[in-house]
Amino acid sequence: MTDTPLRPPLGRVPRTVITVLLVIAVMIPALLIRDLIAARTGLAPLADAGAVVVPMAVLAWLAPRVSYRRRDALLWPVGVGGYVFLVIAWRLAYLPYRDWPPRPDEAAHARWLPDPRYAGLWHLAGFTPRRGWREAPSTPAAPPR
């Protein structure tokens, strides 16, 4: 298995489009659920809670794929969850490449891509959030000097 992903990294415009589509795909169902709860029960606080649950669940599900922890979804009701969700969507749009440093628990499995076309990028091979690491690392994670 090679450490270089198959497709080249996306440019800024495609990455932005994918990010916007991800945000829309999460926020529209959340707002629809809010409206349905409000129309059915007439309880605005319950409707607001319903609108928060959808993005929190999606955030908790996607966070480990982009070096965030599931508990970061708890930031949604505080107010910074929207920003965290945008960062996660931005990072998801770039996968399998990573333009952010790996977390300490991911560092042993991260690969600094040596090809000059991919300068400054990481690749995290063998990780699935549900199953964990599939294979042991074969090379150190440190970038070349």
C-alpha cells in the first residue's frame, strides 16, 4: 500500500464548494426538524433543542476523521460549534490529504508526503474511526528536514 493518495489535492474553489454543500446538507434538515417540532408541539425551546441535536450528531460522527474529538460536538450549544463545524467541513473536503498537523495519538500513523507536488501535506493511512488503526506504522511521522 502506498502512502500517497490516488487523486491530487483539491484546489480552493472545489474545496469551498464541497464545504458549503456539507454545511447545507446538515443545516437544512436541522432547520426542517426545528420547524416540524415547532408546528407539531408549539414549544419553541423544544424545537430549538431539536435543531441543535442534528448538527451535534453529525459533528460527533465526522470529528474523528479530521483530528477532532467526538466531545467537540458539545461545543455546538455554547455557540462555537458552528465555527468548529465549518472547520470540520473544510477539512473533510480535503481528505484524504491533511493540511493540518496530526493529533499526538495520530502522529505514529501519519505520513508526511515526500512528493514536491504535495508539499506541506500529511496522509493518514489505515485509520477508520470505528475500527481504529488497521496496520502498524512503518516509517516515522516526522517531516523531512
